[in-house]
Amino acid sequence: SDVTPVPHNGCRPQKRRRI
């Protein structure tokens, strides 16, 4: 139950992702 404004990136904190 993840309710975060970030995509499913495994079990890691929000990092700087350049898409």
C-alpha cells in the first residue's frame, strides 16, 4: 500500500531520476 507521488522504484527512497 504505497501512497507516494513517486513511481514504484523497489524499496528505495526518492532519488533524482532523469527520464
